Amino acid sequence: MARPMKRVPFGRWLMAMALVEAWFVSSREWAGTHLFRKVVGIAHLVDPTPLASMPSFFMLSAIYLTCVALWTSGRLLPFTGAIAWIVLMISASLEASAIGRPNPTLDVIFPLVMLGAWEVGRQIKRAASEPERDAFAHEVVCGVLAAIFVLACTAKLSHTGMSWTDGNPLRLLVFERSFAATPPLGDLRLAFANTPWLARFASSYTVLVQGAGICFLWPRARKLWTLAVIPMFTGFAVLMGMFQVPWVLLPIALSWSTFGLSHPAKPAPVG
Amino acid sequence: MAAASVSRPALVAAALFAMANLAVGDTFPFSRYAMYADLEGYDSSALIVFRADGKPAQPEAFRRFSGEPLFHVTSPQGVRCSMGWRVFESRRWMETHAADPGEEPGPVQFQIGYVMTKLTAEGPTVSDEFIPLAEGHAWPAP
């Protein structure tokens, strides 16, 4: 008798989208390059140049995208999740090495951390039933998300105190990016840069929402916080040209759905 | 009520994750998630500018670059610059679209440099003074 197919919740689809986006954002920095400015991650162990060759890029892409597709449909778990995570780690370290920074871009590190947290959560509860494993892993991922946003908030406050919220640095950042945009976007950025109260509001809102990420520890507060964070990332996209798609997709996925296949609607309450 | 209480697994995961990242700092795959945190005193900055024959241009509109300084250019030193990544991005473009050895330099004088932006009481301003970082030659893209 054939096993009925599990319905894939839309949260898992959103995670898959974030993972695919992360791959292309990451790999475009290293695919085909021979120029590495820093030694990060796997570059400590092997010469990154052959890994970054085009044949290697196509092979790694095939492996990664196949594993993401299989993971999404719940096949060959946990291997497909683990392999996808490892390959994305390789890409992330090649990316950081290529761009010369200690870490890859945020679009890559966020889904990487989320997938890792999900798989670790499921492994911690490997003796439990599938619904319990999914419910536990869901909470682990939510906890990690909360920590990330609180870390972002505390980083700002520890560097500059509350002066980060006065809006002046943001005005200058947006002003610089107005030159890179054609009208009307460039005009919009210029207008923002010349409106001190709006920049103050946007800066304060950013710090507030990031600090309020701790709300993700409370299941009932997740949707509200997610609704608050979406305007923040919309602002980043419009004013700074930073399209951080996973950072919008994954809070939505975790607030209104789940990555778990055992709970198509919502995870079992834990507390 | 149980539904209104904090999720204990989430709390533990958050605490462990935060402690690990704070302890290790910005070393892959750990991160402080600083995200433009270090903006204290950010009231002036270097804005990266590309010029072809003295006019604003983008490196992607040119090929067959020549001139060693172009291939060693780095982001401005001694001044704050939030778009230094643009220098490295352009450098990668120029290196992958470099002229063949011995090839005649292109007709276009290509420059990478910066101008200073500043936040004044009247609002943000940009200086007219172009400060070059590197220059060479190139051919317009076909």
C-alpha cells in the first residue's frame, strides 16, 4: 500500500525559497573567481580556487539544489538537510573569503543558521515522535531567531548608546545610496536624507524592533512582531538597496506556519 | 496560562546561541550581527566614484582594463567609507576583464576615487573634489 504524501506546509516552502536565494546570493561572489582576499572557513583547509571553478560551482549547485528539493519534500531526512547545510557552509566560507570579510552576507548566514538550528533541534529529540521532534525544533529555531535580533540591537547600543537612534548616520548612509539609484528612487532617498525627523523615527524603530525580537520567545507574540519587522526590512530595501529576502520569509514562516512536516497547520504548543 | 508563557526550548536555544556568538565574536560561522552598529560619529564618509575621461561612469560599461594600480586598488584609507565593497566589486570586474599582456592601452582614461560626503546643519552635502585612488585605461564595452 503506497504511503500517503505528506503535505508540505508553506513555512517549509518559504524556508526552501530562502535556501535557494541564499545559494545564488552567495555563489555569485565566488563562482569562477580566483581572487580571494581572506582565508575564511574551508579556505583554511583547502585551496579555494579549484572549489570556486565553474565546473565545481555547477556540481555543488546540483548537489545543493537537489538536497534542498528533497529536504523540502521530506525525503531522505536528515541527510538531505545535513548535506545542504554543509554545501551552503562551503559556499558561505568561499563567499566570505572572496569578499574579504569575516562572515558572508546576512542573506546567507540567516538561512544557514536557521537550517542548522532546525536540524540540531530535531536531532536532540530523535527518540521522540515526529510531531514532538518538529515541535521542539520549531521552538529551537524561534529561540535562535530571537537571539539574532537581540544581538543586533545590543551591538548597536553597545557601540553608540542611544545616539544610534538620532538618525544622522542613517541620513548619510541613505544620501550616499541616493547617487546609485535612478529617479524616483534616488529622489526618494534624497528626500529621506533631508528629513531629520523621519530618519530619527526610522532609526529608533529599527532599534526598537530588533530589541523586541525577544518577543519571539513567546509563541503568541510572534505574529505581531513579524508584522512589525516587515516595514523595517522594506525600509532597508527601498532606502539602502538591501534586499534581505530570507529575513522576511523566515519570520513569516515561523509565525504562521512551520518547517515541520508533521504539523501542516501549526506546531503543538510547548511551554 | 500555558499559552501565554515563554517557550522554554526557545529560551534555552536563544541563551545558548547568544552566549556562543558573544564569546566567539565575528569568526565564521559565528557573528555578532553588528549590522551597521559602529556608526558613532558618522557624519562624513567617502563616496566611491568611477570616472571615464573625467565623467561619471560604471566599470561594467568597460572592458580590457590596463594599468597596474587599478588591479591593486583598495577602499579609501583613513576615512570612513560605507561602500568600500564597491571598490572590491569593481576590482574583481576589472581583473576578469583585463587587457591581454602587451595589448595597447584603451582610449578611455579610467579612474577610481572618492568624494567626501558630510552631514551639515543644512543637510547632507557632497564635495566637488575628486580624490583618485587608482587609474588606468580601458575600452568601452561593445
